[in-house]
Amino acid sequence: MPMVLLNCDKDIPEREKHIYLKVDGEDSRDFLPVSNAPTLPGTLSERGCAFCGAKLVIGGVLKDTIQMIHGPIGCAYDTWHTKRYPTDNGHFNMKYVWSTDMKESHIVFGGEKRLEKSCHEAFDEMPDVKRMIIYTTCPTALIGDDIKAVAKKVMEERPDVDIFTVECPGFAGVSQSKGHHVLNIGWINEKVGQLDAEITSPYTMNFIGDFNIGGDTQLLQQYWDKLGIQVIAHFTGNGTYDDLRRMHKAQLNVVNCARSSGYIANELKKQYGIPRLDIDSWGFNYMAEGIRKICAFFGIEEKGEALLAEEFAKWKPQLDWYKERLKGTKMAIWTGGPRLWHWTKSVEDDLGVQVVAMSSKFGHQEDFEKVIARGQTGTYYIDDGNELEFFEIIDLVKPDVIFTGPRVGELVKKLHIPYVNGHGYHNGPYMGFEGFVNLARDMYNAVHNPLLKLAATDIRTGIATPVKEAAE
Amino acid sequence: MGCEITTRERAGVINPMYDCQPAGAQYAGIGVKDCIPLVHGGQGCTMFVRLLFAQHFKENFDVASTSLHEDSAVFGGHQRIQDGVMTLARRYPDLRVIPVITTCSTEVIGDDIEGNINVCNKMLKEEFPGRKVHVVPVHTPSFKNSQVGGYSECMQSMFKTIATAKVAPSGKLNLFPGWVNPGDVVLLKHYLKEMGIDGTVFMDTEDFDSPMLPDKSIHTHGRTTVEDIQASTGAMASVALARYEGASTATYLNQEFEVPAHIVSTPYGIGNTDKMLQKLSEITGKPIPESLVKERGIALDALQDLAHMFFANKKVALFGHPDLVIGLAEFCMEVELEPVLLLLGDDNSKYKKDPRILAMKDKVNWDMEVVCNADLWELEKRVTDPNYKIDLIMGHSKGRYVGIYNNVPMVRVGFPTFDRAGLYRKPTMGYAGAMELGEAIANTLFNHMEYNKEKEWILNTW
């Protein structure tokens, strides 16, 4: 019985197709959870919308671009102050959000004029900023506002500005994943190839699918600098709008997050013949493997080995200190999708941690193929898990720590299970060698938090349910 | 000198102060026990609002979505409403209230909410004969009003659906504080108890600050029950503390069930709290007890140490919910702070005629500006204007960068305050709230003096 119908799902039996328990001798050729399928209403799914997949995840990361959200105020309010992606220019991307603040009359009579006015105002108010992305939202898509025409008009009137449009209302697709796709394809078709790049190194690449969460991009950039590799564009961590128009100038596309950004790498291959190399940036083994592959591509293996020797000398002892103490820890991962397969084997190999349950909000079939191939037996693989399912799964697998978002983290706190922010990190970055030590440190501090022992104690009886003792 | 009331002139918003209507409706919904709001719209309309609540309260709240996808946007989302309601009812056997909250998309599509609820009611009756689930239509298109109006709208809709009959007079009091923190609810309940008044706070959000218990049970939910709402029609009176968040429900109970409605000044600061307590005394005939005279005295005693030494002539910018901003401005004047900028964040045309604002207009002897339909760019522009002096910002966490990057001290108050620990637990209303706030202002100014080496030696002896 590899597909599992949980007790809480007896009234929504179709959920059985979304939950897989891997047993010995099986792989994803035998069973694969249904994914990227319509959400069941009223289940308390964790999914977000397609608009947020475009704006919050990818476009809004850019450090020099006005994010003009054409719709009522909530779509702007909600996708602001909900991410940790700093930039090296004072976090312009996190400080501001723009909205056309659509009201009823604009819904009735159309909102194009209001959008046009809002665009001009935004450029007038911040005269140093010359780049903009305009997003549609549910109501402006439904009433059919032509945001492309407005963008064209504004660009004609302001020759020094450039505007990209994303037509991806919240109801498109079944999750935020649709928004990733729309932005990827729109960008390659409309913006890549527009600008020339100043080439300063014989080795050039784009780094794709890394959003500088907790400073990831900036940490990895140290490696590329040491290796003498010029990164033409970061898609989109700490990135700029214009660098992304130069993506066609790179020799190689290195992809970390294949789910959100694999599309543009594929198109760069198809349209410009630039090869795609997928790597995992979390974990020592994976990161080393990724750096070796990149260096092999450029023929700079020695430089790569020198970098790895230096990094391992610096960080491996610290990692091993944590590994010694984290061995056997049971971890659950409830995040978007790709981190399931990025993390399950890296925490096992590098830290001796057992991943006992994983839930993906927006992963597709290939994400589940990867994670089931890399993951262990006895582990649950869940697509679009909901709250009651989480309670039941927790009861079945009893995780010591859960990597998930802050809201679910607050929920499991009541069950005396510590969480580590699997989206924005507790104290990142988590990528690279230093980053994975950070992850190990945060996991260790979570699991050995003395408060958990106190919480488990009933002062009336003095009886405590056992929790892990802090290691010396 | 004097007060000028203006409106944002730009069409677009840069850095909004409020979320949209459905967010406010969800906040009202989670205040009810055994209630899971069902938001009829895209998934982001729910997911982000749950995250927002979690950020502010450091707690999880259950809100469901109909998960509107493209096919529903084209052909209508009727089936998804029905599936959503029935799935919730089946999987959550204790569930008693489901507010169906519309959004911009489903209002544009024009889904017949009332019609679908009728269908749901029939199905519920058939499947669960002994059980009553109140399915409440809540119309909150995001392109009207804001989270402030959405809160009010959902509250009123729940009362309209649940409080349908006049019950026998109970001698109880309905108290509508508006969108406040658990700390305020605890304070108001304490006042009722001290005065010997049997009252119900709508919504009772005390447990939005909930414990980690040895038995791992979860108590993070509203305490207001279906019975509380039904009993509201037999109350001796309703007192609304927030004109724009809950007063409409008091008015509804007055119009439908002749429960006298009193709208009092929101009790921020000493004077406003005095007025509220005097009103409660007047309505119930219960005297204000010695204990509250003492609490008032302790607050005055604390604030007296701060006002003319540290606060006087300091210019303050305020932003947040309208009742909060107006109340805080009144509080500021009590402690000799000068509110120079009041930002109200939506297009409600009533703000300009609010008697409290008009009264301040007569009172101020400095330049004061009230900007309606404001965004936080209005704040940033003034803070960065060398001719516009602002010594202190008071508002919620969405304005944090304005303070941080311009080196202006900022006191977090209102909703959300996710970048400071534990504020939801503290009262802002009442005497204790005034004292907490005054001391938070003082300590924020002191920190600022110290980190900027601005006469920090003053505190060498105090």
C-alpha cells in the first residue's frame, strides 16, 4: 500500500493519490504522487497564487526595479515584508512596493489610464530608477486591461526607461508555480538579447534559480570571484534588470532552482545554444560536485580543487562537529518543492539526519521523481499537504525538527516541535559550505533548545515527556 | 498654525498602509470560536493573510480558500464554494461558523454567494441533521474600502446571519473594541470586572496569545461563541469603541433589535479612557471603583515624569488604523507631544468630518496635517524633507524602513508589529495602555539619544 489515505482524508479520498510512503524495493517508476493538480477547496492547503510566484519569488528580488502591481491594494501589501532577500544597494527591493490601488470605478470603466498615471508618478517620485515590471492581478486580468499597451506608451514618452510586463493573475495555474513559468518565458522572449555585455573573463556564466535568500547569492559570488568566473546575470538574487537582458552573452547556465527557473535555462539553450548545468548549492557533497562540474566545463579544474581544499579546511571541521551531534535527528521538510530534493540527501550524507516526511506546495512530477529517488524508504512524500494531514503525519513519523515557513512553525511549536525557517532561513545564508554549517547550527540549536524540555514538563506532576538532551 | 486636511494626490500607491478588505474580514472571522473563514478567491488572498497574522501574533490561525483556478474564473466558482463548505464541515466536526468571504476576482465574476449558501445549507441539513453550521455571506471586494472596512463588514455579516432573533433582556453589555490586540481585550475585560459589569467583548481575541502546554493542546482561536453573538440582541446596550471597526454592528443591533448603541471616543490616552468609563458607568449605573482611580493615578504618575521633561514640543508622525491614529493623536497632546502628521490609509470620505479630527483642528497651536487615503510614501517624503521636522514616528512595522534609514526613532504600535517582540500582549487602550505607550516612547527616544550621542548625558541623572 504505497499510496496512503490518511484518516483525516476519508472525506476527500482523492488525496490518496497525493501521498506516497516509500517502501523497500520501490521507486518512482512504481508510484508517483499526483502533483501540480488543482487544489481541493476548503482543505487548508498551503499554496499561494501565480501572481506571487512571479512577483514575490522572482521579479521582486531585483534591486533596481519598480514593481508596479496593477490591482487593488492587497496584492502589493501582501507581497511586501514577506521575504528575506537583501541586496548590496540597501535593499531597495524590500523597502518599496507599488500599486495602482484599483477602486470600483476603475473596475467598471477600465484601469489602463490609472496604470499609466501610476507608472509616470513612480518614475517621477524616484527619478534615479529607470526600470519597471508591471504585473496584472485577478481583477485587472478579468476586466482585460491591456498592460502591454500601457507599458509601450510609457516607454515611448520616457525613452530612458524600460518596462517588462507579467500577465499572470492569481487564479492562473494551480499554485505559485504558474507565475514562475510566465515570468521566465516572458523574459526570455521579450528582454533577453537586448543589451551587450562587457566581458571581463574568459569564463562566463549565468547563475539561475537563486534569489539571495539570507545572502545566498552574495556568499556563492565569493566562489565565482575566486575562480575568476564572470557571472553575467543572476536570475535573480541581488540581480539587476539590465544584467538579465544580457543573459544570452554567457557561455554556461548554471541552474540551482530548476522548478522556478529551469524554463529560462531551457530557452537559453534552445534559442542561443547555451548549455544548461544543474547543480545543488546546499550541502558539502553537492556544492563540491557542482563546483567541480562548473570548473570542468571551463577547464579550470585545478582552481576548483584549490577552492574546495580551502573551503573544506575552513568549514568541514565545523560541519563534522554538528554531524556528530545531529546524527539520527528526524527531520521533516514542508516547503515549496525543490528544497525537498535539494536537502533530503545532503542532510543525510553531510549531517546524518533522517528526513522522515516531506511535503511540497507546488512541485511537479519531475520534482517528485527526484526526491523519491534521493529520499529514504519509510518516508512520506506529500503533494500539497494540508493542516490536518500534517498533524497526522507528525504523529506517524514524530519529527525532531521541521523545516517550514513561520506560520506552520508557530503551529508545530504548540506540539513542542521546533521549526527552522525552510523558506527565509533562521540565520542564513544556507548555500555553499559556510551556509550549510549555518543550516547545521540552526538545526542543532533548534533541536537542543532547552525550552522544549521545560515545555514538556507538567509542573503538577513533575513528569516530562523525553526530549533530546543538549550535547556537550 | 492650524490643521490642514488633505488627500493623497497621486493615483498610485507606494508602500500601502492597509491591506485589502478580505484581509480585514478574515481577521474578524478568526475571532469566533469554532469558525474557519472560507475565502472565495485566489489562494494568495488567504495564504498571505494567514502569514500576516502569524507574523504579528506569532501564532497560526486557520483560514481556508476556495482556491479559485482559471476554469472557475471563466465559468464561475459555484462548485468550489459548495465543495469548500462541505469539505470544511466534514473534516472539522466542531465547526459552527463559516464566513464565505469574497474577493475582487469573485465579485468581478459575480458568483452568487447567497444562492450558493442556500445550496450549502440544504446539503448541510441533509448530511448533518443534528448540527447547525452558520454559513455567512461576506461581500468584501478588494477594490472597495480596505482591511478596516473589511473587518467591519465581516463582523456585521456574522451578526446578521447568526443574531437573527431578539432574545430576552440579559442585562449584559456588548462591547465592540474594533481591531485591537489581545492585550487590549484583557484590559477591557479587567475594566468590566472591576466595575461589576457583565459584558461581552466582540471579538474576544484574548487567546490570540496562547500557551505551549505540557499536553500539547492548541488553544489559539477566538473565544466569541455563536451563543455570545445570539445573546447580543438581548443586551442592555452596545458600546462601540472604534467608529470605523465595529460601530456598524452596534448600529445594526440598534436598528433591528433596539439595543441602544453608544459610540465613544476610542480609549487611547487618559481622557478618552475617562470618557469610556464614565459612559459605561452612566449606562449601567455602576460606579467607577477605587481600583480604577488608582490605576489611572499610576499611569498619570508615570507619564508626569516624562511629559514636560522629554516629550514637550517633540513632533510626531502617526499612521495606522483611523481610530488608532486619531486616538493616539489625542493621547500625544495629553503628554505634550505634538502630532504634526496623521496618515489615514484609505479613501473613506467620513474621516474628514470625524468630530475628533475637527476638535483637534480647533485645539492645535502648531502646524498639523491630516492626510487621507495616504500611503507610506507620504510619510517618507516628509521625513526626508529638510524643512519638515519629525522627531518620532508612531505606527506599524510596514513603515520600519522609513525610521531605520532616516535615523528617526520609531515606536511600533497598531497592526502589524512583527518586527518587535510581544507587543500584541500589551494594552494600548486604557490607563495601562497609555502608560505602556508613554514608556515605550520614552525608552525609544532614550535609545536614540544614546546611539546617536545626542545629549545622552542628560540621562546620566534622572
